[in-house]
Amino acid sequence: MYGIRNCDSVRKACKLLDEYCVDYNFHDYKKAGADESVLSDACERFGWDAVLNKRGTTWRKLDDETKASVTDQDHAIALMVRETSLIKRPLVLCGKQPLLGFNAVLWREILEKGEL
């Protein structure tokens, strides 16, 4: 799982995975940075506009020129590598069902089916 340890959504996801006794590795973007190949994979699976979190304060704090420069996947990935808080969290790419963002109902369904 990829995310930021102190993110509420990530904490909820970790708690749910622990509840279902799912073994997982956690990659903290703040401590270890974001890997361009992981972001590229996520963008291919979900679309770069879904992986790039434009609803958070980090996006709102960006200047208009930077925001306007994000016109395709390559630009989005480059920005997310520099500003890891712009990556939607949590991100899970392993298992049968990749996941982006936390939705407790969806995650429980997937976990109960054994698809994670």
C-alpha cells in the first residue's frame, strides 16, 4: 500500500486491512518518496486525472501556472513525484483488485471476496 502514514484515509485503510488480517507492506511517500514507475502503473490503471488529487490543499496552494501545466500523464507524474501530497491515497496495486482511495464499503466487499 502506498500513502502517507498520517493521512486519515490511509489510517482507516490500514485498520481495515489489520481487521481482516491482511499482510501488506506500506510505502510512505513522505519518507521514501514516490516512484515514477509506480505512478505510471497507477495512471495506466486508473487514469492520471484520478491519481492526481486536485481536491486537497496541496493542489489549491499551487500557483495557476503550475496547475495549467498539468495537461497529460507525463506532466502529472512529474508533479506528483515532486509533490507527493498530490497523490490520491491510499493506492494498492497488488492482488486481484487494484484500489485507489478509501471506500470502506467497497474495500470490505473486496476483502470478503478474497480479491485483495
